[in-house]
Amino acid sequence: VPKGLPYFSVDFGLQAGFAHVIEDQHRFPVYFGKEIIGGMLDLEPRLWRKGLRENFEDQRKKVLHFAQKWKPYDFTRSKD
């Protein structure tokens, strides 16, 4: 990407990523990243355009559930 140009980039960790130069910042959609991920996941726009409002307790339960499911794959924990 040329220096000084606005761009949108995606990094895939240890693999190469992608960059897209933004030609007109005023016409560039603010939901561009969500649109790309939604397309990759084959999701309908209504599912990613406007997020669903959830209360804190519902979000907390989902995080705890995910943490429990993730525990066997968590490489940051020391092996016993």
C-alpha cells in the first residue's frame, strides 16, 4: 500500500493478509469488514448489519460457556 493512502487490511496471523486501498473515504462503507466476514460465513445481512442488543448477563453466560468449551484447546494454560 502506498504511503499516505487510506486502506483497510486483514491479517491472518502467521499467514499473509489482504489490503484494500480506500479511494474515497466518504463513500467507503463503515460496515465493509462486517460485510466481508458475513460473506465468508454465508450469513444474511440482517445478522451482521445491526447487532442484536443483549443484556450483560446473557453475554456473560455466553462467554463462560465458550471458555468452558475452549478449555481443552487453550494453549496458554500449562499442561499438567
